[in-house]
Amino acid sequence: MVEAYVLVTVGIGKVHDVVEELKSLDCVKYIDAVTGPYDVITRIQARDLGELTKTVIQQLHKIDGVIDTTTAIVIDL
């Protein structure tokens, strides 16, 4: 299992809509709207790196209002 934090930049006035859309995705484990350089931080889960990549590109990027994402993969120490 692979998990990652996805830091999302959202268009003006779209944060609520993006958060609601993210809630509908099975891969999303946590969502927070935040202040600072990003608007939303979410933690997602996938079977492997390939599925994680597809999820970000094919699902998150297609949400109306999402401008950009930065993905930080969680590592085991």
C-alpha cells in the first residue's frame, strides 16, 4: 500500500466544491482546507505507485477548480 499527501492549489471561490468532490473519492483518507501556499491538503491511499499516479492525474486533476497539485509520498523509516 502506498500513501501520499497531495497539496492542492484551488481556484478562487472553489475550495468548498473541491473538498466536496474529494470526499466522494474512495482513495481519499483525510482532507483539510488550510491557509498558506496551498488551499487543500489531502492524504490518499493506493495499491502501488502506478495507481497513485493515475489517481492524481486522472481523478484529482480533473476536479473543477483544481489548478495544481504537489504530491509527497509517505515513506517508512
